Amino acid sequence: QVQLVESGGGLVQAGGSLRLSCAASGSTFSERSIGWYRQAPGKQRDWVAWLSSRGNDYYVGSVKGRFTISRDSAKNTMYLQMDSLKPEDTAVYYCNTGPELQKVPWGQGTQVTVSS
């Protein structure tokens, strides 16, 4: 059974930074496309960034240039570096496989709150 555990969220002022981590167990993600998703209150969960199995990274327009997705295959862990945070980035952030792949069970997510 695959388990995903997100961490690293918190409360930060606008302009600040956070680094989210996602530890995967029960399956290796080292050769899969991986992604970060977020869900703001009252909205659906959408992808924010994803990293292909070939190492190409993609970002939704609103975070491009501010967020960076990466992975540590040896640790079976993925990361999302978030800089220049804005209040509109406030959401629960989740990790999973990339947008084009079947999803594994979602973790509990990690709350990111950006104050103005």
C-alpha cells in the first residue's frame, strides 16, 4: 500500500518561502512522473507543478518562476520549494503522481497559509 506523507507547511508572510516535502513509502516514485497539487477552500484540487520521468518540470502559470519541484530518488522523496509566496497561494498542498498518471491514495496534505 502506497503512503504519501506531506510536511513543511505553515504560516508565512507574503514574500516568504517554504519548502514542502513528500515522503513516499510502499512504492518507488523515482522513475515516475510526480506532481504537487493544491486545494484552496471551496475550490477543486488542481496541479501546481509536476516533474516528468525525464526530468522536465512544468508549472501552472501563477507559480512559474516562484516554485521549484524536485525529487531525491535515493530517499523516495519529492520537494516543492516555494518562494515569493502570495496570499493566493494559501491552500492545502498534496503530492501524488503526475497529472497524466493514475493517482495513488492521497495523503493528508500540508496546510500553507500566506498572510498579507
